[in-house]
Amino acid sequence: MSNLRFESVKAASSRQINSEEKVETKKATTIFGKNVFTIAKMKDYLPKTTYKELTKAIEEGEQITRELAEHISQAMKAWALNNGVSHYTHWFQPLTGSTAEKHDAFFEPDENGEAIEKFTADALVQQEPDASSFPNGGIRNTFEARGYTAWDPSSPAFIYETGAGKTLCIPTVFVSYTGESLDYKAPLLKAINAVDKAATDVAQYFDKSITKVTASLGIEQEYFLVDLSLYNARPDLQLTGRTLFGHISAKGQQLEDHYFGAIPERVLAFMVDLENEALKLGIPLKTRHNEVAPSQFECAPMYEEINLAIDHNQLLMNLMEQVAIRHNFKVLLHEKPYSGVNGSGKHNNWSLITNTGINLLSPGKTPKNNLMFLTFFVNTIKAVYENADLLRASIASHSNDHRLGANEAPPAIISIFLGSQLDELLEEVESARVAKKVKAEANLWHGIPKIPELKLDNTDRNRTSPFAFTGNKFEFRAVGSSANSALPMTILNAIVANQLIEFKIEVDKQIKKGTKKDLALLNVIRKYIKDSKAIRFEGNGYSEEWEKEAEARGLSNIKSTPKALDVYVSEESLALFERLGIYTKRESEARHEILLENFYKKLQIEARVIGEVVSSQIAPACFTYQNELIANVKGLKDLGLSPESYSSQINLVERISKHANTVLEKAEEMRQARKKANAIEDIRELSIAYDEVVKPYFDEIRYHVNKLEKIVDDSKWPLPKLRELLFVH
């Protein structure tokens, strides 16, 4: 075993949970929300009238006045200082995919040079960070740096604590000087507002007391853990988040013994620590367990309002990185960090909840409630059917391309799994005879069986489905583990809002012509069931048969990210976004460009890492070892031994030379392909060139490196330096 590999494995295998790593599980009720400036805490710091004004503004979505903001800023400052905070920051989510922050001290000198602690409404409501170096898709020039962060009152401020101190974090949106959104949160808030209005309008067909509909979300987060010493020994893991070369372990996940197995003690210590920190920040983590692949795990929170759920998930990913270091781990959030085992996803469980406490995707006990359930259930299916390509684009990325359809995750074909009970129900509703003239409500259901009250898990799970109904919610399983859920959730809420608007228009037309309301509702529902039938699929999404069937149904199978992203700038998408006020045309085009740029740059980095590892490590290791073999052969010749005595060495030199030279040649060809691609000015064509011309070299180079690996395995003459580079990932 080579020195690097030996030291790395030795360090990883000898880890013990030291006294600092031992973590005590704390009672959730004593620490939950400890570091969050909740509405309840505001009550202790605000005058009664101000507190009532604030709660009314939050509940009704009204704009907070500058006077009210001043009261809140002083209360927030007092709370933060009481908790030992020295700095504050506007915490936002730029289009990098991660979070960003710029810290300012509460401290300021007054006119007399005395130190004071200052935090005003202006500082709370708005900051001016430099916008020039964030992705903007051409919205801003580099020399035009101004951008603004603006407070989001619907997501509470929190204290983020590290060993270096405490910072008050204020969730905000991020916009350019000219008003375009430069983040994930602003469009999400607009989509949430759109679905609220559209769903409320439709829900009032059934219950006039419904005045607000909130989208809820539960995000299951999968991840890998790797020991820091092993991580630090792999430049590909450090620079790209995944292993670009490697030797697959003899024992992977084939025995399926890791899934839900006993959690290793070191990992459990990390999980307990993570949960404690998350609970302090109001993140309601509920579940933890081993996942399918070795060293893969999952955590999941309770459901929350969608904007808060996404903020919490972004915060959770930051926490995971911070806490893992304390336990000598590195968290890998890449969708496919290792070849040959399952990758990681981020399952988004979405539903709609009324202000009266009704889950609109949960059937009721009466025909009236059943009809309300059918309305929202079928409209969601129709929305996904009509906008499947847009939903596919929302989860497209270089890293997620490795996972989608890889016999472990939902395929690139968007389909919906309902389960046999609900699928049969829709068939019956579609085919049932409904009288044109309805004298009584009971007659409406003539020929349609009453929908039974569905249990939460009324159907089997279908892990091959990208969009599945699971009792009282839809689970969007195709979202990648490293993604910001704001993008797919912006798209999902937007398309459902648009569909509900169209549904109401169609129903109102029938009512205006004299059709009874319930019959008008059912008529449109039945039409939608028939129109969207092609998107429903109950079988194995991994099978080749499904690809053929999906094509026959007219469903798209867009496997490449650059082509999947095209739909963002289609005429239909641009019109939908502008109609709902979510993206302007300029914002849509900017996001399209940013996502393309992110795609090709990640491939560019991987290509460079492969080239560097090949030229600086793999090839030199091969040639050094060849020289050792040549010296050995020369020595045997000098002793006068027969050629048979050193034939195996000569054969080994020839085999190594063949593959090592080919690896170098292919790496140079890849470099030339990169140079040629980089000269392309159109970013879409540049991205396609990287995808279709540069990326195939990765597999070619790996093929010959694997051949070298096999030579190492088969040979009586081990090649330790190469084995060091290819040690088990």
C-alpha cells in the first residue's frame, strides 16, 4: 500500500469519537427556535399595538411601513445584543446556487467619538451589496456594480453561530439597481403569491370562508459523508465534488445491507450535533437514517410553508458543512459523487393548505369535499402534463444529469404516478355518465362511486417516478441533492397557478351559460382527466419499454441539460412567466444564460482536473514504473539470463505504454476540443459543444485508465504509485 493511501486510510480507520465530538441529544422542546427571532419573541420586545400591526401585516401580506420597520429593527437589535451578537447581515440566495452574506457591525462611533450600537430601519429593510461578481446573465455590466438586498418579513431573522462568533442573519431578496431579480427567492415569492390567489379563487367554489391558500413543502435531503483525510487525498473530490477516477470497491451496495441499517457511531454523533444546531435555528428535523449507497444518509424535516422550508434547507446545507468538519467528515452533496453506487436527491413533497386548515390534496368524507379534492388533484396533473418540459428544465444541471435515469433515480421523462386506487378512480370519473340536467346534488354523482377516504399511504411507492402522489401530497423526486429547491418550486407553483386560472375561466363560461356549478366543475375535470392521461404512468420508469411507450405517448425524453434549458426561453414559457409576473423576458433570458454558463463551466473544471491528473500523476507514475522494469530487464540481460526470464516484464512495459500513451493523447485531444469550444460565442452552442464533444473524452480516458488499473490487478508486478491514485472510492 502506497504512503499516501496508507496514511489516508490509517487516519480514517483510526478515528475515535473524542470528548469534543461526543454530543448529547437535547430535548427538542427546550432548544427549538432558540436562535430565531420568532413572532413570539417579537411580542416580548414590541409594544402591543406595534405587535398587532406586525402580525396583521404578515397574515394579510400587507407592506410593512417604515415606522413599523423602525420598531422591529430596534427590537431585533435588542434581542440580538442580548444573545451576544456583534454583526448583522442580509442573508440572500444569489444565482450561484448557494447563499451569500456581507457582515456589518452594530458598532458605530457617534459625533463625539464614543462607541454606540446602531441598527436602523434602513439597515433592516435594505442593503447595497456589490452585484457585479454574482451571476446576472447580462442584466448587469461588471462596471455597474450596484444591487440591493431587501428584507423578507415572511422568513424570520436568525442567529448563525460558529466558533468565530455570532451573526444576526436577515433573509432577503436580491435585485439589481434596475429592479430585475438576481436571486432565487424573489421569483419564488411571486409564484407563491400567484398560486395563493389562483387556488383561493377556485377554492371559493366550495367554501367562501377560504381566503388564503399556502403552499407547503417538506424536503428530504440525501448526502454522503467521507472522512476528511480521504477527501483531502483526492483532488478530484475537492475540485469537482465527485471522483473522476477510481477503483470500485468489491463490496458496494449489492447486498442492500446499508439501507436503514444501524447508524455508525461516528455518523450518529454528527447527526445528533446537526439536529441540535438545526433545532436551535427552527429547522424541524424529524428523520435520520442510512440510505442505499455505502456512506450515504438522509435527513428530513416536518412540512413548513414553502418559502420558509426552502430557506431552512439552504441553511441546513450550510450547517451540514460546518458540523461535519467538527467530526472530521466532509459532506458531499453532489448528485453522483461516486460511480457504481446510487446518487443523492432532494425529494420535494408539495401540497396546498387553506387558511381553514384543509389540505386541498387530501380527499374528504363528503361528495362536496371529494369534488374539491378532484379539482386540485386533476389540475395539478394537467399542469404537469402541459408543462412537463418546463418542470424537466427546473431540475436540469450538470451534476443531476449523472443521476437521472441511472437505475436509481427518476428518469428524464416526466411522468406522474398515482397508484392503482386513484388511477382507477380517474378512469371511472372520466367514463361515468353524468346527467346534463341536474336536479339535485346527489344526481351529479350518478354512476360515479363515492371517493373513499384515502389513507396517507393508500398506494405503493414508485421510486422510478419523478412526480408521484403519496397520500395527500405530490412528491417531486427528480430534484438534485445540491439544488436550491426554490427553482423547481417556483416553476411548480407557477404552472399550477396558471392551470387553476385557466380552469376557473372554463368553469365560469359554463356557469354563465346556465350549467349548474358542480356539473360545470365536473365537466371540466373530466375533460382534463382525458386530456392529461398520457402523463400518468404506473410502471417501471427505468425500463427501455417505458422509453418507447413514452415516445409513443408524445412525452419528451430530454437527457441533455443544454437542450432541456431551451424551454425557459420558449414563447409559451416567456408568456406564462410574464402573465403571472414571475419573470420578465429579460429575467428569463438571463436565467437561461446563467444556467448554461454554470453547466459548461463545471464541465470545463472537470476536464481540466482530468487533464492535470493524467499529465502530472497517472502518466508519470506509469513511465517511472516502466523505467524500473526496463532497468530490471537490463540487469537480467547483463546476467546472461534467457529472454523467457524477463518476457513478463517486457509484456508489462508494452501494455502500460500502450494505455499510458493513449491516455495522454486523449487528454491532449480533449484540451484541443476545449479550446475550440471556448471560441464559440453563442453560450448555448458552447454548452452543447462541451456536452457532446468534450465530455465524451472523459469516458475514453477513464476506459484506458481502467485498463491500466486491470494491469495492476492482474500483474505479479504491482504498480504502487498508480494504485495510490486509483484507491477505492
